[in-house]
Amino acid sequence: MTRSYDLAVVGAGILGLAHALAAARLGKSVVVIDRDAQANGASVRNFGFVTVTGQQRGLTWRRARRSRDIWAEIAPQAGIAIAHRGLVVAAHRQEAVGVIEAFMATEMAGNCRLALPTEALARVPALRAERLKAALISEEDLRVESRTAIPLLACHLEATLGVTFRRAITVLDVAPPVIATSAGPIGAEAAIVCPNDDFQTLFAGRIAAQGPTKCKLHMLRVRPDRSVALGAAVMSDFGLARYEGYAALPEAAPLKARLAAEAPDMLANGIHLIAVQSADGSLVVGDSHHYAPTPDPFAPDTVDALILAELDATLALPGREVVERWTGIYPSGPGVMFMDAPLPAVRLVMVTSGTGASTSFAIAEETVADLYGLAPPPHVAH
């Protein structure tokens, strides 16, 4: 061992980087250790959509708001562009309008409005007017390009806050003050382990006790043949039946029943539409959800066809073509996240709801406060 650190963070996805940021802001010396040579996991395979609107009511929603604020603060410092802001949820069924009306009566709707089709079309002209009954418009959310934002954030942590990165190294054991790795021991007084979908290498029993499984999702990049400006993220009715901030409302039951009758294949594949736009005008579109302890590596075109059918039913994208396809895997359930303390100076943290981009910064503040005996951050004490 050479240099010793105050904290070792295992995992360089968004959750690990968020913990490195929170600790470095406290003046701790931090080393981040990752088994891959570059960002390659769920954090660069998603939408980059920092979603506040529709998150589970209560702490998860407050975490998303706090994380959104940190994204907005750190993005310009790290050279990360905000691709667009806001969300438009297009309601194609009257039952969906009822869900939006119920949502508007909650404390989560402070920066949202129920919009007539004319206002929704003014915000997103590409929406298909013939199906549009109303829309939820939110100004709470923002979007970054995840595949570039994660590397840029890591560079910022290294250059500005002195965080050390050790890549292409496997952590074999975590027992502070020694972190055993494939490249030899690294000294650290404490450790935070953020393993994403690796349930076996570290603290396998502790992870198994939480009962997570894994979720595979399909993603696509779609390019129209001429300029189409979204100006906001776009969702459709299916999001209102899936995102807990809407779906947990009693008024969501009629929409769920109608979708189950009209589109059982969509629900069987866990599909709901999200479309966000990149700087080059292309759209990142998804997604689906298939669960298994070991998801298979196959991506049937039938699933992509269902996603694209909902895209085409929601947005008019002239001459659109799919230019890229990929899958991602993240840990799922039974809750939205967990934080465990397998050793006094170790915290094991996992986001189990696909909300890492939206909640990790706030979760990291909670974990670091717990590890170092500090008062909980304001979003928890609320």
C-alpha cells in the first residue's frame, strides 16, 4: 500500500460518483475504484432524464428534487450540457386525464399544470394532435446526455475536488483500513460500495437478504429525417400507470384497467414511453422491463416494435429511423433503494428502482451523513 484515503468508493456509476462528490465536499480524500476501464453500466445506458415528476410520493420525490438541484449546479461546472428541461405527458385516454387531475391536487404538482391540447402542441409541436385529450406539463425535470455526462462528471471530480480514480481493478474484499483489490491493497479508513447489478462479488449475503432481482430494458436511438424539436421529455399514458407518483393514486385504477384490456402485450413487456432529445436532434427512446436473476442477453425485435408503435402514436417524426439499439441492466426491487452497514465503517448502497440518475445525489448525502455521524440532510428531515 502507498497512499491511504479517508474513503474508498467501489463503483464509478452515477451512484458511486454521487457519493464521491458528497464526501469530497466534506473535505474527505476519496478514491473511486471500478472494475471497468470506462463507464459501461446502467448509468450510461439510460435516458439521462433526471425525473422529478411522477416519482414515488414522499422521500423519493424529495430526493429527486434535491438531486435535480445538484445536477443543475454541477453540470455547468463539469461542462455537462443540459439538453432540455421539462416534461410533457400526453394523455390519449380520458382515464389518463383523470389521473393528471388527481396528481394536480397533490403537493407534488407545484410546478406543473394540466394543459389543453393547444398548449401542449405549442410546447411540443410534434405531438399527434388527433389523439391528444390533454397533457401534464412539468417544469421540474431536466435531461443530460448520460453517456457523456458520467465521464465528464468523473473528470470534474478528479480535476476540481482531487478525487482519485482507479479503473480496471476488481475489489475483492472490503475491510477498512484495507481494501483488497486485483491490483493489490488500497488503504481507506471507510468504504461505500455501490455495486449496481453485481450481487455476488461483495457482501453477497447482505444483498441477497434485501431480495433484489435484475431488470433488463431495451433502448433505441431514433433519428427523424428532418429537424424536430421536442424541447422537453415526452411520455404517454403508460407512464401514468407505471410511475408511482401517479400510479399509486386511487384515480389511476380506471386507466390501469383500460390499458390492461387494450394493450396487454405492452404491459406484459413492461413498456412505457419516454422520448428525450440529444443535441444532434436524435431521440433516445424506450423502454421495456424484463425481470430475472440473470437476464438473458437477447433483445427481440417484437419488443422494440411495441416501443416504436407507442412512439409513433404519440409523436409525428417524419421519416424516422432507428440508428442504434442497446440494452441495460439494473437492480430491481423490492423497494426503491437500500442502504446497509455490513461493517461499522462500510456502507452498501443500491438503487433498486431504475432511478439512479434522478435520486443518487440526494441518497449520497444521506449515506455520507450516516457514515460520519452527521445530521440528516434537509430533504430527509422534511
